[in-house]
Amino acid sequence: MESVLTDEFSGCGTHEIDKYGTHAVADMIDNKASRVFAPAETRGVWMTIQIPQEAVAGVYKGSVVVESTPGTSKLLNYSVKILDRILPSPDQWGFHLDFWQNPYAIARVHQVDLWSEEHFEAMRPYMQMLASAGQKVITASLIDKPWNGQTLDPFGSIIPWNLSFQYFNQASNSNKYIKSSPGKKLYNKH
């Protein structure tokens, strides 16, 4: 699990960091099988255990190996208590889970071209993980850089926020803009 620096500020816009103070919070969960830490560094760990629906009730034990220096390891034991209940499959759940996904971040992290076959394959495990948690929707960004691009990987789009479409004009060797809306002749031509 990766962490990010944050503060207690809520809302949009800039603010004084010193006024609120900063601290690390768990943010990104990844699927790495192992990770190397600096000496004396601590980090939270997220462990997922998949329990099959046909599992028999009881206590199941397992362990995780932690290597502190090459050749030195520690066995950490854990146990999971399985109850005599069966959770229905996620598509039968009645709640609405809606985590927003950022396909632009996935393309950057996996170093693939946007909307390529490799990009769709890189997104598959994320979408499957969300579906297995009960998500039934996928985010589609229609507006260019919603929230004014406040993320590391700004969302691209089909329709910009202010209906102003940027294009590169070769004759002037500069970016130009067309302001039009869906259904208009200029919009359709663009």
C-alpha cells in the first residue's frame, strides 16, 4: 500500500498547508507480490483473501513471510474465521458501489498508449476487482479536464467544459479554438 501526504482541508482551491498540518494516509492499493522498504521504514499492508462460496465453516490458518535482510525472514501467522453463511455473488448485491476510475492513470502507470488493446488489457484487472466488490458501473468522462484537471492524470474527453475545441492550425503553427455545441454545423464539421 502506498501513502500520500495530505491535510485536514476539505474543499477546492489552494490553502495554507501550515494552517492544517500534513500527515501520510494510505491511498493506493496495488497488486505487487513483494516490496522493498528502506531501513526503519514502516508501511501498512493490505492483504486480500478470496473465500470460495463452497468453503466449509471453520477457522483457516495461513502465514506471510517477511524478509528483513537477505537471508533473514520472519513468519507472520494469521487466521480467518469462516461463518456458516453464504454471501451472494456481487451482481446480486443491492447496494450501489461507484468508485471512479481513471483510465489515463492506468495508461501512464502501465506505459501503454491510450485506448490501445494493451490499455484495455491493463484496465481489465482493475475493472474485475471493482466488479467483484459490487461495482456495476464504469465512469466515462465526457468533459475535458473536469474539475480543471486537478488530478495527476487529467481526464480527457469528448466534449470540453466550455464547448471550446482546441485544434492545431498548421498554417499559423499554433493552437486555435472552435466554440460550438453538439448538433451545430460547425461542431459536426469539426
